[in-house]
Amino acid sequence: MSFVTHLYQYDELPSTNDEAKRLAESGASEGTAILAARQSAGRGRRGREWVSPEGNLYLSLVLRPPRSIQEAASLGFLAQLALSDWLGVLLPAPHLVHHKWPNDLLLNGKKISGLLLESSGNEKIDWLVLGLGFNLRHHPKAALYPATDLFAESGLLIEPEAAANDFITLFKTLYEGWQEKGFTPYSSPWLERASGLGKAIRVNYEKESIEGIFLGIDGKGYLQLELPDGSVQKIGAADIFPVREEKHDAAGH
Ligand code: BTN
């Protein structure tokens, strides 16, 4: 793992992100990586639980890019690109690999991976923790979005360390390009594999939801949603779901 300067590996941690944040706060360098075989208090986006039995990948990376804090979110899109490149080679067509905004990966329409980005800094990024959960061997049966794992979809058994290694190698190249050129060159490749692009989606916030057409993402990773009145709203944080077209009979019922 050439990018990795320090690797801390555990049988169990409450959360690799918590450990990475603790290390980052005490000065850990870019390239510090935390791997755990299990997590007892794994965290997902928006304060959700990330159930973490042995067999899946739980990885957190400490990054310190000399970039503005507004650009931090784009690293989640880069990580998705690294994962979809990896999965696309492992499981070529007819398997389907999609990015689900903001930071999930779908395999054959089901969630196989999620990312949790946490950062510190005012104008500039002080540290950023990129937390990756990838379902290699297990997936939750009751989840907000239908889930799957690599073994269930393909019969392939991949060890978490091997998956971490492949991910880090692919991510490193994208990360170096991003440091030089920013997110612009990666926006189209991300959109090419975006789930729901150009279609009707429902955007769920904590207490309300809205519907519109998923037009794309901007340079900061905000989702651009076309509302029924034609205006475009930028969405920073939410969950999105496809809106299924209702089937009407000839009488319009
Ligand atoms: C999500 O889809 O809600 C994001 C899930 C992120 C889970 C990973 S597992 C490794 C790291 N440690 C955590 O506690 N969370 C992230």
C-alpha cells in the first residue's frame, strides 16, 4: 500500500473513523490507514448505524490535502470512482455498477458500499478522514436502501486486506490527479455511472421530501435537482431514491 505511511490494524474497534479522527487530531500524517476486522459501533452517514461483522471491509484513511474545505466533499466522489473501477473489472457486464449520490456504490441496483467523510479545518482542510465500508461477505437484510455483498452477487470471496490494497492503489492515482487539476476532470466519469441521472428522484431530508429530475452535480458535489416549476435546487446532504413511474390502465387509473 504505497500511499500508506502508517497502517494500524485491529481485530475490533468501535469505529475506524473514530480512531482515524483521534489520530488525525494528534497529528497523524497523510496516509495513515486504520483497518478493523469488525466494528462494534460502526457509523454511517447522518448518524446511522453501520453494522460491521467480520468479513467486510472497514477502512479509514487520514488525508491532509492542501485544499479548501469546500473541496473536501469531492474526495467522496473520487473514492467512488476508484471503487467502481475496481468492481467494474472484477465483475464485468452483465453486472451493473453505479454511483449513488452522494457516496454509495450500487451493484446490480443494490447498495454494496458506503463512505463517510469527516473533516476539520476552517478555510483550508486541516485533516480529512475517508471512511469506507464495503460489503464483501455480508449485507444487512433490512436497510433503508436494498443492500447486497460481493459474495452474494458473484460468489467471489475477497479478503478485506486485498480489497483495501486495491482500493488504495486506485484511489492514490485519482487523488494525485485531483490535487493537480481539481474535481473537473472527474465529474463526467462520475456522472457516466450515476444512478438515476436524468430521471425523476425523491430527495429525502430529515423531515420532508421533494421530487424532481436529477440533472447532475456541480463542482462541489451538490446535486442539481430540477423542480416541477423548472427551477433548479442545489442539494447538499440528503438521501435519494428513484421515483417509480406508476402504471396506469387505459382509463387512466
Ligand atoms: C453510509 O453509507 O452511511 C456510510 C457508511 C460508512 C461506513 C464506514 S466503515 C469504516 C468507517 N468507520 C465507520 O464507523 N464508518 C465508516
